[in-house]
Amino acid sequence: MVATQFEPRLKVIAIDGPSASGKGTVAAQVAAILARDYLDSGALYRLTALYACQQNIGWKNEHEIAALAYRLPVVFRANSILLNNVDVTTAIRTENIGMGASAIAALPAVRAALLQRQRDFLTSRGLVADGRDMASVVFPQAELKVFLTASAQIRAQRRALQLGMAPDGSDYQKILADIEKRDQADRSRTVAPLKPANDAKILDTSSLSIQESVEKVLDWYRKI
Ligand code: DC
């Protein structure tokens, strides 16, 4: 969906992109520099997947999972996330929960359940939001829309280095295969598929550092 010129712009910078593209790091840094709040929307899908797992609800049970998503007992703190008063900051980052998040993210009722919750993160301070459909669905009136990407190989290398693995060994091959599988799932789903919004600026970070990527977003922001 493209906002028309008659709709008021929201104080939101939307940063979408595929998994391991670095959009989370870039979005968090842009938010800190501009003194805005930061929404990691993927965390909400991951939390929902983890919560379903804890309740022994399979990834395909759309309506049961949507009901969980409506009443996620989550608290976001500066450096941690609590689910039912338990710190799940690292538990939601496993590959298994990532695959679960991708599976439940394809369910329309789950996306609908999380929609308002995401919009509620916007206050007068303004927001930098990252995810897959921040620009197209959640904040179509965002003042700036960025689609941040990098080749699957570069993303797999970055993820391997992050995890302390060699960027070319068998672990790398596994990470690359997982990233390609998740890209395929996120791009091919019928509801809110991963793709740049028509009015998004494309930022390919394959040969950029985090700092250079942050600078580029800030540069676009200053020119709005
Ligand atoms: O960004 P991430 O890897 O933490 O996201 C986990 C999964 O959640 C990802 O596979 C797709 C889904 N997701 C989504 O569909 N829409 C969003 N706005 C954010 C994440």
C-alpha cells in the first residue's frame, strides 16, 4: 500500500529487509541517534512462536496462535525481553524459534493479532521500526521507508562471524541454507510477503559497514 500525498506522514522510519541483513542493528542505532523509540517487530513473531511452543501448540494452529498473540504477556526492557516474567532475550533467537516465527508469520490471523500491538509502539517521541512489512502494512504513512538488504552469502558470513564460526566452513553452509530457506518462505507467503514497498529506498549493504549504512539512512532522513 502506498500512502497518498493527502495522508499525514507519521514520525516513523520503517526499515524492512530479509533475515540477517543487519536491519536490526542499523534501526537500533538510528533510533538511538534520533532519540526515538525502536520496534523490533520480528521479536513479536519470535515471542509468539516461543509462547506457542511452550503451550505445545503446533505452528499451523492459526486461531489458537492468534489468540496467544493477542494476549502475549510481554515486557520490553532496555536490554531484555520478558515473557510471563521470564527473561527470553536469548531464547527467542534460536534457529528453531526463527523458523517457527517464519511459519506463524504466514498466518493471516496472527498478523492481524499483532498489527495494533506494533502500531502502539508509536508515541510522540517517534519510532524506528524494523521488520518485513513496516512500510507496506504497519506504517504505510511512514516519513521514510528503507529496504535494507545484502546478498545471502554476505548475510550468512556475517551471521557465522557473529556466532564465532568460520565464515567459509560447514557451519557457514548450514547458515546459508537456513537463510535461503527463510528468504524463500518470507517472500512467497501470500500475506504481507517480504518485498520493498513501492516508495521505499533500497539500501544494499553488501559492501557497507554498519556505520556507513546508519549514515546513509540518516542522510536520507535529513533530506526528507
Ligand atoms: O527479523 P526476524 O528474523 O527476527 O523475524 C523473524 C520472522 O518473523 C521472519 O522469518 C519473518 C517474520 N516477520 C514478519 O513476517 N514480519 C515482520 N514485520 C517481522 C518479522
